[in-house]
Amino acid sequence: MKKTLSGFVVLFFLVACNNHNVLPDKPAELIAVKKKPAAVINYSLVEQFPHDTTSFTEGLLIYKGQLFESSGAPEYLKQTRSIFGTVNLTTGKINVKGELDRNKYFGEGIAILNNNLYQLTYQNQLGFIYDVNTFNSKGQFSFKNKEGWGLTTDGTNLIMSDGSSELTYLDAVNQNFIKSLTVNTIDYDLADQLNELEYINGFIYANVWRSNTIIKIDPANGNITGILDLTALAAKAKSKYKNALEMNGIAFDPATKLIYITGKMWPETFKISISF
């Protein structure tokens, strides 16, 4: 009986190994937890506006009907600036309300909450706070994440990304760490390199860096519940301006239920409607 069982075990092991070789790039432990792909989010293009091709877009939001944008300044792109301000939709230019010394800081995502505008920096582990009415400085705050990328708010807390699959919740009053949210895997693919964020109708929407994809995240559990593929808009931007880079910019207008989309050095900002 022991010999028969032993032979069975060997045979089972060989079959299992053979089956594993069919998917050499899929870790065996993930096969058992493969998830149903998230639903496709459909969209339609409503309108488009000029966008400044010197703007290395890092953040986009709507506040009181006005589009705000923040940008960074890579050292190799001398025409860029680490600024934030309101956007003139006729020209695409940012009406600058604040600027960081590009030799010290790289401007990242912004969010507005409780009459404050919060701005992240890339690798300084530092954020800045401004009065949203006067844009006067109200101080700064530090965070433990190695990098700061995108920033949004759920109306109570600040939510930031750092280029990983983790989202960090910060207390809006003192900017202390509250909790982390891990964005779950979907069909073997880890939702990594999350960038610009926008909180829409109880869900977090995130640009995935170097892709034309926006994912919809359930903040209750980190599950991805929808995928928005904007390859066509990215291709349109690239065809109009060859130096256009990755998509990075999501701004939801609660008054119209429409969303503004743009990217780093894109020639246009697109207004779209989606199937929420």
C-alpha cells in the first residue's frame, strides 16, 4: 500500500509540475486566487480644450467650478516649472498661484479640503499647505512615504499615492498617518505605480503610470471594480504633439458629472462622460 501510495504521489507531483510549466510566468500560488477581470468603463468625448505643452501635469481637480492644475519640473525639461494654479480653458495656460524652487522641489499632486490647498513634493517627503482663497502659505507637513505622487480627498481625509500599489490616508488636520489601503491584484496583474488620484462618487480613480489606463478602486477593500482605457485620447494627443508623454490628470466636476482628462505635456485637455 505504501509503495502504491508513493507511486501515486510521484505521479501526482510530475503531473502538477507539468501543469505548472504551462504557465511558467504565473506563480503557482496566484493561480488559486485568480479574480474575475474588472468591468470595462465606457466613455464618450464631450469637449476638448487647449493644454499647455510645457505643463508636466501631476495633479488636476475641479474646485467651485474652476479647473486647477499642478505640474512638476524634470531637470532635463528646462521649459517646465513646479507650479499650481487655475487653468484658462481658452488658452490652456495655468494662472500661477504658487511655485516651488525647481532646484529644491519637484511639484506633485494637489488636493483641496477645508479651505486649504495641499501640495505634495516628489522625493523630499514634504508637502505644502496654502490658503485656497489667498494662496498664502500656511505651512508644510512631512510624510514617511519615500515618494509623493498623487493626492485627492474623500471629503474627510487626504489620500495619497507614492508610485506603489499602496494608498495612504492622512489626517487633514495634522497630516498624520491614518491607514494604508492595498489595491488588490486583478487577473494576475498587480495594480502598481498608481499616480494621479480622484475621488468620485465613493470610489478612488487612479492613473496607472506609463499607461493609458485609469482604474476604479473600492476604498472599502482595495478591489478594482472598473477599468477605463483611454488609449484613443492618448493617441490623439500624441498625433498632435509628438513630445506628449503619459496620461496623468483626472478632475471630476460634481456639477456636470463630467471628467477632465489630460497628460504630461499634452496639447489638449479632454472632457468626457463615463458610465459610473
